[in-house]
Amino acid sequence: MTERELSEYNVGENLDQLMNLDPRGYGVCRVLYPASRNYAGGPVAMHAAKKLYELLDGKPSDTIVYVMTGFILRPHLQPETDGITGALLFVRALIRAFGITPVLAIPEKNKPAVLNCAPVLGIHVYDDIEKARSLPLSFAYTVISVDQAEADIQI
């Protein structure tokens, strides 16, 4: 194993362990992770990073990547927050690493969180894809209905 391979392995292992922390004790990660790891042939985070790099490296700056996140927690009818935070960090990484324009697809109730969190991360958010494409450190968002019939029409 080369020094680079060892570094990639260790970074991947550390990220996987961090992502699999289960402070609430749901146990879902422990059930799903082994199959993901088996499919990836090693640390899942590093596998995903390499696949993204293969897919996006060298793409023109007007390339659009859609990222979908957010769901409404029942019975309170409030948006979840950890997926939004992770998606925004992912959007920022895509902008910084590849210079492309991500488009975040979210339910309407997630919109305030996205609009308020994006500036904290140093990224600019627009409801117009072309405007986001034309400005640095920017991404766009689109609202997807939580009603299945409406969402099918939107997509």
C-alpha cells in the first residue's frame, strides 16, 4: 500500500466512522452500512468522493448538479434540519471543488432554513438557475411539492 493509498484509506475510515455515529440509538446505520461497504469495496465516503470526482472533474462551469433534500417531520409538520445542513455543505463543496452550479430541490417548508443557512456558509442562493450560474459561489433552489401528484408534474 502506498502512502497515498494509506492516507485515502484512513481518511475514508475516519469519515465513515463519523457518519455512522448513532447518538439516538436507532441502529439503522449499523444495519445498512455493511452492505454499502461491501458494494464500495472499502470506505464508503472515499468511494463516493472518487466517483464524484470521476463524474464532475473537468466539467464546464455551467454544469448543473441537482441535490435533493428535506422532508417534513410528522406529526409536527416541521422540516428536518440535519439533511438540509449536510446538503448545503455538499453544495458548497461542489461549488468550491468543481466550480459548477448546484440546484437544491427542497419542500416549501425547508426554504427558510436554506435561505438563512446558505449565507452563514459563505454561499449565495437564488431561485433563478441562470442567475446562480452567472455569479460566483452561488447555487439555485427549486421547491418540490410534498404532494405526490403535484411533485410528479413538477419533475
